[in-house]
Amino acid sequence: MLYEDKRNFFRMMVNAQALLVLLDSESGREIDGVCRDLSATGMSVELDEPLEMNTELKVKVDSTNNGVPSLDAIAKVIRCTGLEAQEYLIGLEFIEVN
């Protein structure tokens, strides 16, 4: 059976530092991660700790290309998958992109 990607937006593979700032009960706490991929509607970030579903956070990914602006967005956690010991892949859905 042929696998067909059902996404409406192209997903770009990235390996960039991402800064997440929690907007919930631990508001203001910063978490460093690595952005693994990015699309128009969301992104995947690798972290060393899990995050709860629906946690809202501010995301900042600095651009390494002068022609591409940095990403500054509000997002919520829609997926958290354990990879290896103390490694998690977090799926984020953008709520607002600045």
C-alpha cells in the first residue's frame, strides 16, 4: 500500500536551537530544545523533558539565514513522544505567529 502524506503544508526539516517559554502555571520558565521540523501550521521540537498536552508556550527559533526572519510564535502541545532516555519529541501547533 502506498503511503500518502495527508498534510496540506510542506514540512521542512530543520536542526535549529529553539527556546520555549511556558505560558501556563509555570509561566516564564524557559526550556531549550532543538527544532527538528517546521511547517506553516506547527513544528516538532526535541526536548530533554516531557510536556503536557495543551500546554501553551511561546516559541522562538533564530534564523541562520539573513533572508529568512526568525520564528516567534505562540503554540500548544499536541503530541509528546518518548524517544530515548530523557529525550522527547514534542509536536506543537501554532496558535499565533508574530
